[in-house]
Amino acid sequence: MAITLSGDQSIPAPPLSSRLTPAQIWGIVLLAPYLLVFLAFVVYPVCYGLWLARAPSNYVALYHDPIFARAAVNTLIFLVIGINIKMLIALFLSGFFAQQRTWIKWLSVVFILPWAVPSIPTILSVRFMFNPEWGMVNHFIFSLTGDDGPNWLNDPTVALTMAIGVHIWKSLPFWTLILMTGRLAIAHDLFEAAEVDGASWWQKFRYITWPSLQTLYITCTLLSMIWTLGDFNSVYLLTGGGPADLTHVLSTLGIRYLRLDQLSLAMASIVCAIPFVLPLMYFMMKRLSR
Amino acid sequence: MKLPSLRDVATEARLLLIGIPVLLWTMIPIYHMFLFAISPKEDAFSGKLWPDHPTLHNFEIVFKQQHYFLRDFYVQFWNSLVIAAAVGVLTLVIATAAAFSISRLRVPGGRIVMNLALFTYFIPAAFLAVPMYRTMGNYGLLNNHWSLILAMVTIASPYAIWVLKQASDKLPVELDEAAVMDGATTLQIFRLVYLPLMMPSLVAIGTYAVLLAWNEYLYAFLLLSNDREITLPVALGNFLAADDSPWELLMTTGFIYALPPAAIYYAFRRYMVGGLTAGAVKS
């Protein structure tokens, strides 16, 4: 009763409930569950983690840890070389899968499998394939040449390259699919007109496909770089960071410190990546929220 | 009937030259897993492309839990199933409510929440895992299924909200206005107008969340450790603890574990591709 009265007399500061329409109250109620999850499992962990990593001594320790320097370089190689190779292949294959042929349609159904199945069994399958004694690959090399094959995962360069390969195997279908959807959205009559004018495939790509695809391609590349920073499985399940902790990337290194009960060091190694990741994240957020 | 011209044959040959390597590249690791699953141990380790005596014995061992590493197979399978289902349901509830609130009710501050959610979406998963582990410890949830469920909901919901918001922005405003004219309450609009129209996107998002949770390894292996609480992928990782791991059983269990997500993916492919790539292509 009191509320109705004060509402009628329009007193300067009515209670919150009468300033909001019922729809807005429902809006807040419906948004609340996500906000709670966000506060409890994003804001709190991130702030707590930053607080744990506050001591400068952590960064001195990281600076003197050769494994950290190696992991930082490996991460950079993984991102700059690995992701760009992957995206170039995806760009190429998206053109292949955009061809209208029945057998290519069927192939694309199979092609998506690495992305659809969980990574642990498939990565472990690759790991055993390259087992020096019993793996399929060295058996094959032996039957061809009569020599023992190399101990693949025991060489840090080869092992890291293979981890990149596993990452590409797993995520290539997803990016190919995205780029293919982008290609199919290009107006078809552009290509027909170019065909009539006798354009080569390179000219068609250079002057029609690429201009319409480049924003999407760059967005995908940046997005893939951000996510690959969090790709723990490709390295951990294939090499476990070995041999001699030489193939760690930042994501596996953080978990390694965590397993060694050096939580503040784990957080500090992640904090070191923030200056590089934050601008990328901000850029992506701006792009996608439009 | 016209004979194919030389030029058509050349094009087809070039396409095959790409298609065959793509097929091999995609299938070899999966075939290798399948091969191990149907091979007796000595055949698996001898590098044959097809076993001399293909057998389903490995499956029998797994289903009868006749190995030290497999003694809790059914419990772990059940754990994976329950956690994936719970993540799917919770993500759908939270994300649908949030998307409806932001997109249809235009709640004050909705845009900010959307941006915060998108920002979360771009935090690399392995980076968030470290503080998340400690947070779950502080909440007293370690070794409890809720820790993994809540962590996966946290990871799945930003993308879910974003996709659902994009989809609901496309629904005409007139629908809501007409319903309000007819005297519908907000909840009635949500239940009778909004949910039915959003069904295809909801299927896509539900599938996305279920697959994400079922396939998750890192968070599961950090947050759960007790043998009867862990999910299947963690159990598969534990196989590697032994020097003489039974790889043929590991691959058999892995094959069984990989089947449900592959089946779900193909069953809902129509929704997945449309629902999940629509937003990404918008440029």
C-alpha cells in the first residue's frame, strides 16, 4: 500500500523495484546465474591468481629457470610458425572442399573426425605409432631400408614439430570449415564473370576470394593463436614436455609448476604471457561484440 | 552421353591428388587406434597393417573390467556421462536465460556482461586452469564432480551466450510486442515464443557443451584424482603411469570413449555447422 501511494505522488527517490519495469526485473533475475558463475569462477580465480604471483622473486626465479626460457621460445615457434602453416593449409583446403562434387562432400564428412573425437585416444595413438621399438612407423622404415628408424620423440626439435603436427591434425578441420563457409558466402556470379573474362585461378583468388576472405582469415588466425596458447593436450599427451623438459610450452609449464606445488611460479609464468595476450583478447572482443 | 573432356579428367586428377593425402592424413591415427583395438597384443606390436587374427577379445576384457587399469571402467564411464549431461543442461539454462535477458529484455548493463563473457571466452583454457584448481580447493570442491561441472560450465557458457544472443537478435521485435499486446507476461514470452523459435540454436549449444565436457582432459585431470571419481579420459591418461602399459587395451578403451562424441556430432551435424559457424563468419 505504501509503495503504491509513494508511486502515485512521485516522490524523488522511489524504491528500486518501482523504477524498473517487470521486464527489467526479470532481465536481472535471468542474468544473475551467469553473473554468479562469472564472479565465482572467473573473477575470483583471476584476482587470486594475480595476487599469488605478486612477489618479484617469482619473476627472478623464472628468469633463472632455463626451462621457462625454452618454453617461451617453443610457444613462440608453436604460435608463429605452427598456426600460420595451419591457417595456410586451411585456406587452401577450404577451396578444395568448396568444390561441388559428391566424393568431396563425403570426404569432408570424414575430414571432420579429428575435431569431433576427443584428443586423448588419438594423440596417444600417434604417440605409439612413433614408438622407436614397436611403433608402426619404425616397423615400416625397417621393412623398407633394413635400418632402425630414429627415436622420434627423443629429439626435442622433432618432438616439438610433431606436437605442432598433432595440433594441426586436431584443429585443421574446424578452421577449414569456417573458411569454407566464408568462401561459400561469396557471390557466385563474380566467379562466373571472371570465368567469362578468362581469369586464371590465381587471378580469381587474388582479386575475388582473398579480398572477401581476408578479414575472416586474419580473425581466425588471431583467434587460433589465443586458443593455441591454452592447448595443453597436443604437447603434454605426445611428449609430456620431454625429453629433459625441452618441449614444454607455457600451458604445460604452468601445469608442471602446479604439479611441483610451485603455484606462485605457475601463476607468474602465466602473468608473463599477459602483455602479449591481452591486446589480442581485447582486439577479438571488439571484433566479435559488434 | 558425353565423354569427359581431357580438361575435366585433368581437373579431377588434380583434385584426387589433394583428396587422397587428406584422407590418409585424417584417417591414419584413427585407423591405428582401431587396429590396436582389434589386434591381439603380439600382432599390435609387430607393426602389421591388418592383424593375422582380428579379435574382439580386447573389448571383452574392457567390458568385463578384467585388467588392473580397467577395474573401474563402468564407474568412470558413468562419471563422464553424468558430468557431460550436467554441463549440457546447466550451460543451456544459464546461457539461454542470459541471452534472453540481454537480447530481448535489453537489461541495463547487458552489453557489458556480454563483453565480459566474450573476454572470458578468449582466456586460454590452460591458463585459467591453474588458478581454477586453487579456487576449487578453496571452495572445498576438489575431487567432487561439481568442481569439474562448474569449471566446464564456466568455460562453455561465454560462447553459448554469444551464439544464442546472435541468434535471438535475429528474431523480429514485433513478436515480443504482439505477445505483450495480447497480455503475455515476460515468462510466458520466454516459454511460449522465445524457446520454440530458438530450438535449433539450443540443440547446437547443448551439443557443444556436452561434447566439450565429455572430451575435456586437463580440467578433469587437475580437479579429480580419486579412481572412482575420475572421468574416462583421466583413466586413459593413467594407463601411461606403468612402464609396460597395455596399449591394446588403452586403444580399445579410447576407441569406446571416442564413439559417443563422434555419433553425437554426426547426429547433430546439421545444427552444429549452421549454429556454430554462423557467428564466426559474420565479418
